[in-house]
Amino acid sequence: MSDKNFRKGPHASRAKQKLDDVVSADAGVVPSSDERKTVVLDEDLEGVEFDDRVWLYWKRNKSFLITSIVLAFAIVIGVQSFKMWRKSAREALATEYANASTPEQLAKFASENSGKALAGVALLQNADALYADGKYVDAQKTYAEASKPLANTVLEGRALLGEASSILAQDLNKGIDALKSVYENAKIDSAYKAQAGYLLGLAYRQAGKTAEAKDVLKKVSENAKAGYFARLAEESLSKIN
């Protein structure tokens, strides 16, 4: 902005002097009117009209503002692109999983997406079907495979419980050990721990280990987090002499 284009007004003379003094201060020159001033305050712009204040603010802060705006756009674009990518990836994966309706398709989906949690869910679904068909050896193997991608998720307990149940269906004593391992696993969700405890109590009873059965069923029935299995454990406990 040149002096020729400086806006005229009722305070033009004072405003121009103020603006010259402020610019001089920016340049490191202290105006003669006040040699003590080394910092420009907002009050230094009194009498300077709005357009000139905007120009002066831009002159002082142009580099900083441009850098800030560029960085802000970069951050916004980067964050939004990342969110869109994640959303698209999740939607695509979920759609692919939803389209897998047969055991073969689920197994293929799990193989192609190995290591992903949704692959573990697909394996879990196949394992449940195998267990329901009485194919306990295959179910045990599939539950074990499902537990790996589901590690550190709430469904990890579901996979481990399924594996233990499959072992129990094949061998009572080995099944008791497997259920006990799940029941005592601190990482397992409380719902699956309660179910494991209930099944362990029934297995102990079937094996003729009455004292162990009573102990486990009593603990499950008194567990506030056991939910539905607390009631089942209490009913089973009442039937043990």
C-alpha cells in the first residue's frame, strides 16, 4: 500500500503518522515521538482505519498465516483421506464377508484375509457349524485357527471356549483341563468365563468329582458378572447331593 492510496478521512493525518510509526517499529526503528516503545501494542493502531489495519496485520503475519493455512489444509485433507480410506476398507471387507454364505466361501474369505479379525469371525462361524454336525475334531482345529486373529478381542474367549467344548466332546478328562484353562484365563471376557465355569462344573459332576463340581458351580452362581449362567449354575448345584 503506497502513501498515494492511503485512505483519507477525518483522522487521516494522525492515522498516517500512526501507521508510519508502526511500520517503522516493525522495521526496528523507534519513532522519535516515543523512544521507549520497542513493542507495538493494539493501541498503536488507534485512528488507523479498518482496511489499513487488515493490510498491516497481513504485512506482519503473512508468512505465518500462509504456512498455517497450508498446514491446516494438509492436515484436514490427510485426516479426511485416511478416514475415507479406512471407511472404504471396512465397508469393502464387511461386504465381502456378508457375501460369503457357504462354508467354502467363508473358508476362502478367511484365507484371503488372514490375520484380520473378521477372518476370525468367519472361521468361528464355520467352527460352530462343524460342532453342530458332530465333527468335533474339525471343529476343534477351526476354533483354534479362529482364536489367533481374534486375539485380544472379546471373541477370543468365544473361540477358546468352542475349542475346549470340542475337546470335551471327544475326551472328558482332556475337556476338563481345557475348560479349566479357559475358566482361569484372566484375559477372557466375564461372560465366556462364566460359561466355561458352568460347563466345567457339569464336566466335574459327570466325572464323579462332586466336590470340585460344587466348588466351581458355587463360584459361578455367586458371580455378579455371570448373568444367565449364574442361575444355571445355581440350579445345577441344587441337584447335586
